Amino acid sequence: MLVPVPAGEFVLRDEAAKRDLPVSLEAFAIAALPVTRELYAAVAGEDAASGGAPRAPVSDVSWIEAVRFCNRLSRSAGLSPCYSGDPGPDGLGIGCDRRASGYRLPTEAEWEYACRAGDSGVRYGDLDEIAWHRGNSGGRAHEVATRAPNAWGLHDTIGNVWEWCWDLYDPRVYGPYRVFRGGGWNDLPRGCRASCRRKSHPTLHTDDLGFRIARSG
């Protein structure tokens, strides 16, 4: 289920650069849940390397694989894919048509705006109530929607698994590295904040990194 997100403005905080960036966003829609293992397997035709329950968020999926999933899901729903091009070894050959009707990864600004749901705090609620993190996860991911949602009905934006975004982190310094957000089941509280940013190569696979989908308009 996708949740409609209204157009709006907020300040995107780059903690590493100690910089605030005012952002204006058009209306979009974003999934209430991260992509689960069962959905990923149904659309991709194969399970991801990650284990766990079918309703656990998928992980061990690279940024490139997440983009391919979005296009497959778009085609299966009769929508126009957003992504085109040959990714190459670094994912830099992929272009995104945000006017297309299909599914895509959220931009970093869309992700944080949706995560906050109008809340300007470190996170939108008590950490133990909203997130699976190192202090309560038992060392594993948990089924989605088993923690409290934010004000717009989104679950697991904080904790459980990190989530890939579309954006390059800082191409001048880190080249093709892409952003991921939200913190995961093995993170301390400082990693489970609405403004926390991390990065890696778009071919990275790891057991606490997944994604959720979005659509324009």
C-alpha cells in the first residue's frame, strides 16, 4: 500500500557537512512498509540472499537490484518503468524519468520528509516503540509493521533495515556511492534518527539494508 504524501517544504540536514538545505517537494506517494522478502521473491522471481520470515523486510539487495525490482514491479502492474539504461559497474548508467507512472526509489529528501511526517525531532516517537534496533532486536530483522507507525502511517522508516534512496551521496568525493537512510536492527540509537545518512557502493549487499518504493504524483 502506498501512502499519499502532500507537497511541502522542510529543511534537509546534512550532518557530515554541517549544512541545512531548504527543500520544496511536490506531492508523491511512498510505501507504508519496506519491501518484504515475500514481495521481492514474487516480483523478482527469486529470493534475496537474506533469511528470515516472509514478512520481514528484504535485505542483502544492492541498489542496482532495488532499481531492477522497481522496473519489474512497474511492468507487472502495467505502468511505465522509471529507470532506463545499462547500470555498468557503478550504477551510473541508470537514468530516472520521474514523470513515468511506475515505481521508483524515493529521493533522499522524499524519504526524510515522509519519515518525519511533520515532526521536527530526532525521531517521530520513542525509539523502542517505533523501531527494531540493537537494544531490542535480538540481533535480527523482524516482520514489518510490528512497531508503531509515524503520523502518516509509515512503519519501519526508523530501524529494522536501512533503506536505499536514489541519490548520490557526494559524487565529488565518493563517486558512485548512494545514500541509505533510517538505521537498522543492529544500530545504536545515534544511527536510528530521521536525519542520519550513510552511503555505500551501489553493488553493496548486507544483511541490514533494504528499500521501500515510491511513485511520483
